[in-house]
Amino acid sequence: MTSRVLGSEDHTPEGFKWLRLKQITWEDPHGRQRLWECAERSTRRGAIDGVAIVAKILRKGQPPVLPVLKQYRPPIESYCMELPAGLVDCNETAGEAAVRELKEETGYTGVVQEVTPICVSDPGMSSANMQYATLTVDGDAPENQDVKQQLDDGEFIQVELVRWDGLLQHIQDEMRRTGCAVDARLLSYAYGLEHAKEAAALVVAEAAARAAAARRSSSIGSSSSSSVASWPLKGCTEQRLEMKGRWAAERG
């Protein structure tokens, strides 16, 4: 037997503009009825609520940078570092919304390179969903010189351009220095970059180890291949554990 939703009741207080509160009646795998409280956006006009934007700004002779936003978020009573993001308007695709939101929040004009499938944001509390859009920005183009934000009333957004290869370090430094929070999407992306670099290092190390083992095997036999092949992987693993320990100590 599988779980299923049996129905829901609206419990939205009068005056709510952006959210609806609901109580869901659902049936668990054993046939028992249960209740679940949740929120949903009242602004959805199509299949998705919003889009988060990874925008890589490219300039000749300079390392790529990403716009990282910082704005005050009343629900957490703190400033928060975030990716550019926004709601998708009626009859608008996620890619179109990403271009528009990036322009409004940062002033930069980008070109869509990739849009992910729909993913859910916080399924234990809300039905909200989103897509990621990856954009490239020609930092040397005329439209991306002396950029100006086009913020709506009530939006107060700071923009920092952060080196792509130093994103995680920047986030850690800002959290330690200012005490601000970080959005899970931005932090997950930053850690993903670090894990990608580690994975690339492992591939290179393994290839080098195998080549060294092959050379050594041809001259002194294959008895040493195992030890030769293992040391680069061991070094990368120890480096990852050291990084995790340092991060835990800083946040502890």
C-alpha cells in the first residue's frame, strides 16, 4: 500500500498576500489517516514558483566571478547570503524569469546556458518548487558596464562579486565576520564546487598512480603497484577530512 493525500482544508488568516496555510489529511502506508500542516505560495501561475540563478561573469584576463546577494530576511531576523532568485511570472519560462531577475537584482544581462528539471524547496513544510538556471554574463559587453539594479519597492539587496574558485571560502569568512546566514541553495552550490574539484583531483591522482605503477611494474615487477596506486587517493581523502574538521571547528 502506498501513501496518498485524501484532502485539505484552507487555514489562511485574513490579509495574507503571498502564502496560504493548509492542513492536509493523508493516508500512510499502513492505511492510517494523519494530518499535516503546510504552506504554499499563492503566487504560482504555472508549473513552478520560482527560479534560482547561477550567473558566471566572464571578463578577459580575469577569473570568473559570481554575483552573491545579501539581504535582510525578517523570518530569520538576520541578513542572508543568497543566489539571485525570484518568482516566475504568468506565461514566463524559468529561463526568461532568470534573465529578468538577474537584470533587476544585479543589473547584469546574461544568457541562459542551462535550466534544471523542477525540484522542490522544502517538501516537509511547503509545496514550493523551483528550477535552477545557469547563465553566462559577458562582463566586457557594453550593457554590462556601470550596471544598475532595478529593484521593486521593499527590496534592499547588496551585490558582491565573488571569485568562482573561492566561493566557499568567501561564505565561511562572511559568516564568521558578520554573523549573517546563508541560503541552502548557495551553500550547496559552493560545496558542490569543492567536491567537483576534489573529484577532479582524484581522477588525476588515480591516472598518475596507474601510470607510475605501470612504469614500475615493467622495471621491478608488479609487487609495488598496490602501494603506489593507493597513496594519492589517501592524500586526497585526508585533505577532505582536514577541510571538514576545520569548518566544524570554525562553526563550533
